[in-house]
Amino acid sequence: MEKVWGKIKMIFQDKTLRTRVLFVLGAFLLFRVLSALPIPGIDTVKLQSYLMNNQFLGVLNIFSGGGLSNLSIVMLGVGPYITSSIIMQLLTMMSPRLKAMYQEDGEIGRKKFNQISRLITVPLAIVQGLGLLFLFSKQGIIVDTSIFSMIVNISIVVAGSMLIMWIGELVSEFGIGNGVSLIIFAGIVAALPQSVSQFIFSFDTTMMPLYILFLAIGLLIVAGVVVVTEAERPIPVTYAKQIRGDGASTGGTETYIPLRVNQAGVIPIIFALSILMFPQLIGNALQGMSSGTLQSISRGMLWFVNNTWLYSFVYFIFVFLFTYFYTSVTFDPEQLSSNLQKNGAFIPGIRPGLSTRLYISKILTRTTTIGALFLGVIAVLPLVIKAITNIQAFAIGGTALLIVVSVVIDLIKKVEAQLSMREY
């Protein structure tokens, strides 16, 4: 415990680190204030009743950072931005030009990449906003359904989504950690007091075995996330010995490259959930339409969503694939091989150049496969338990716990890295 307090003390003693932490806390506060401001013309009683009986909106509320629970001006949260990021990452896989811009053009290339992502966010926010507003209008939650009111509301929620996106980017740049993940984290943590109070008031001693099961699964998820996040495969590296003009030698040192089992962190889970929200959104929005074709589409979408085993299988596949593709975008064995060769370093027993690249690629494929399988299992575990126990809270609570633990671990690692830099 002393060690923890010592590190907290070090954080606030260092001016730069203290400023970064306070910036993140300030962004959290601003986000929570915005989340408390509802769009005009809503029936709060009907809203709460509808939210209690709709699992889809519970998952969507995670991405909005809790902003959907009262139809706030930031009710879309970072959802549209996440979707645009997925689109851009997929395009990067297919376009060599985009890949070069992201990986080789440095800071300027990444700025262009992010600018395109922002532009794509706008139409996505409009589509998602219209879908949700249309859904709530049909339920009588939005009282004024005139064209003017809809234009005003869609303008507000799109602007709110862009504002949250901007806050997330500022947190990434001037704070600590990934801004988008931290915003989702802030929304989940903000809902904890309400969840705890509901648990206390509804506590039933006859359900003690179920509570123990909840606790055991929660601990299993935490342990699984920690194992996947911390596990790494070290690749030994030796620096060639060089003789200077004065006869002194440099290099000859041995070190290693820590190749993480899960390079992508929690991003694949956020990506997968973001994609899987679309069938739910479309199915709910088309429900009750007069057209027989649209009703059939709605029934098909909702059948898929409510079929927990099929949904879990697709969710697992998405997490697995996104882990692979995100790792391939962010980690380039060819670039690593080239950097090692330029710095006079080599992997013992492996020739520099092509052989090194193939060796790193082979190890990366193996470690990523293990990480993707493990992450996929941990991700679908709450859904499987929900299917067995038929308790909806398992699915939403398990997903939220998964994101929180992953974000906290990532945040701790980044804070420790900052502290290590300042110690030396």
C-alpha cells in the first residue's frame, strides 16, 4: 500500500504529470455535466420504463458513457467515432496508400488519417442519431415529433457526438491513455453508485448462490483480462560490437523485445460491440412499420440479437478477427526488422532482413492467435452465463467490467511509464 501512495505522491509532485492527470479529471467532469443535459421535449417517465426493459439500450448506454439513460445531448457518445475508426482501419488494410500514410508519413500522416476519420464521423452520427430519435418517437418518449423538432434534435445530438469526439482526442493528446476508452470508462464508473444502491435495496438472502456466482465470474473476467494484457513473448536481441577509432568498443549488449500476447488491448471488444449494435438498432427502429418487408427485416434482426448462442458466436468471431486486423495495422514486423538492422541489432541465429521479418511475423501470428482466442472467450463469457441463468445483467455488467479492467490496466502501465521516464 505504501508503494501505491508513493506513486500517487510522485504523480502530483511532477508538474507535467500532475497537469495531465488533472486534465483527464477535468475532461471527465465536463463529460458528466454534458451527460446530464437532456435534449428538449422528452417524457422522462416513459424513457425510464423503456430503458429498464431493453437490453440493447443497456449495451448502447455503455458506448454513450451513460448519456443515453436520460437522452442527453451527448447520447451518441463516441459510438459514431468508433465506427468511423473501424472503417478507416479496414480501408488501411485494403489501401497501400492509406497504410503508408498511417505508418510511414509520421505525425503529418496520422493527422490526415484522423481528419478523414472525423469527416466520416459526421454522416455516421446523423444516421445513428436519426435511428435512435425515430425509435424513441415511436415509443412516445419524444413528445414533439414535428419536422422542425427532429431537425433541432438531430443537430444537437450530432454536435454533441462531435464534441465528445473532440474531448476524447484532447484527452489522448494532453492527458494520459486513450481518450475514447477513458470516456467509456468514465460513463461506466459514473453509473456504479446507482448500481450499488439498487443492489443493496434489492438484496435477497435466498439468492446468495447467484450472488456468489456473480462474484466468481467477475473475478474470472478480471483475472483473464490481467493475464491477456500482461502476457508477453520476449524476442532476444543482440547489438553488434563496434570498434571506434580510439580502440574503444561499443555495443555487444543483449536485450529483448517484449512482444505482447494482446497487442490490441480492449479495442477489439469495443469494435465488435460497435458493429453488433447496428442489427439491434435497425431491428428496433423498423419494428412496427407498415411495410411487410421492413417488418420481416426487423424480425430477422431481432431474432439474431435475441438468439444468445448465435450472437455470442458472431461476437467471438468479430473479437478474434478485430484482434488480428488491429494488430496488423499497429504493429509492422517489416518496420521492426528494418529498425533492428539500421541500429546494428540482430536476433541470435536469425539472419538480418527478410529472415528476421519472417521470424517476427511467425511469432506475432502465434501470440496474436493465443491472445485473440483468450480475449474472445473472456468477451463472450458474460453472454454465455446470461444464456444459462437467463439474467440480463450478466451480459451488460460483464461487458462493462471487461472494459473497465482493461482500461485501468492500460492506464496504470502508461502512468508507470511516465514515472519511469521522470526517474531517469
